[in-house]
Amino acid sequence: MSRAAGAPTKKLGFIGAGNMAEALARGLLSAKLFAASDLIASDLEATRRRKFSRSFKIATTIDNLEVVRRSHAVVIALKPQTIDQVLEVIRRESAAAGVELGRKLFISIAAGVTIARLEGLLGAEVRVIRVMPNAPAMVGQGMAALVRGANASWVDQALALRLFRAVGDAIALGHESLLDPVTGLSGSGPAYVYMFIQSLADAAVKEGLTRRDALRMTLQTIRGAELNMRESGMEPGELIRLVASPGGTTEAALRRFAEAGFSDIVADAVHAATARSRELGKG
């Protein structure tokens, strides 16, 4: 799609049409928060543009400035290593075209890219919200945390929360530094769960189960435990005590976890991911 000066304004635009943008678009359309005609996306890759267009009937373009010009709010869904170049071009072209970036809301999901960096690229007056989503958003079960920049309003924050709750859950945090432990917990967390699943299944196979049965039982056990905790409202320790009868099989397993320092290993892993997030944020 080429630029059209008189084209109607969209409510939401995506700069970058990768997996997370695709998940968000799907969730927003499924929840009927937006119609396809309200959305527009840009991407350099023709295959990504075609997928967006065919899957969702969303307008697409190769022109990032067209997305900015035609949108009230813009989701920046770019890789961190490309964001500087892309946003610098947007700022330069916007100034030349008379597009006021200060009238737009920019919502960034670029990992490790700080609010200060975004404001430095787009302009100090720009309304920015930084979001840390995670991969399960691609199946509508994501967890996101967000922080608003100094110029973003409570209304802007409410909009961002609505967007990301369409693909799971989302919370607002009071300080950007908290996005580092969020990265260590929910951003990287799915990989920890997959590792635990793999370890449980591998152990069950060693005890004689087939791989197919072991994975099936592991997945349902984790799903059931999660739902039981969510619906009961009980703390993890309370639920552990319900399952672990004195002198029983669960108690024997938990004792081995404790001897191996399971809780310390998890804490060290989350800390390592959090520390790496801080390092990446410093460039």
C-alpha cells in the first residue's frame, strides 16, 4: 500500500509485524476492541506484510511514517538492534512532513530499550509507554508489565493495559527499574517452565513411561496445579502441605529438592536474568 495523504486515520498502528505484533493484533480483533479497519502495520519484509493482510485483513505498508501519520497510538515492535535507526528516520521524516509526534502515543515492546532512549530518539515531548510482554501472548495467555513515561497520561496507561490484557494479563508498575526483575520472572520465565517440563518428563521416561505419556501427564499436572492454585486463592505453601502427606511419596521428593537447593537455584536463575536485563538496558 502506498502513502495516501487523504487516507482515513487508524486508531492503532504497528511498526514491525513480527510474532508479538501478530499475537496482539489477533487478540485485539478477537476481543473486538478494534476492527481490522482500525489497524495498520508496517514491515520491511513482504512476507510479514502479506501474512498480516491475509490473516487479519489489516492495511499494511512498507512506510513507517505512514503508520505514524495515520495512527493515534503506535506499537513499536522492533528488534532492539534496529530501533535507533528506524526511530531516527521517523523523527526526521515527521519533522519534514509536519507530523507532530507529540500528539501520538508510542507503546514500545522492544526489550531493553529504555524510556529515556525512546524519548531521545523521538523527542522529549513524546508520550511513551514501555512494555515487557512474554511469549505466551502468542496463544492469548501472556503476562505483560508496563511503565509510562513522564508525558504519558493515566488514560494512555489504561489503553496500554487494555491492549495487553487482550492477550493475557497486564499490570502497571511505578518505576522502570522494576522491568528488569519482570524480565527475569515472566519475560524469561516460560523457558524455566519448559525446562521443568522437560526434566519431569525425562525423569518419568527413565522410570519406565513412554515419552508421549510422560509429556501428556506432565502438561496436565502443571495445568491442573496452576488452575487449582488460581481458583483456590491459596498460597503455594498451603497447597504443598495438602499434597505432601507426612512420610509419603511427595514428602520424599520434596526432601530431595531441598537437599539439592532447588529454591536457591531458581533464585539464582531469576537474579542472573534480571542482572543481564540491567546490562542490556545500559547498552
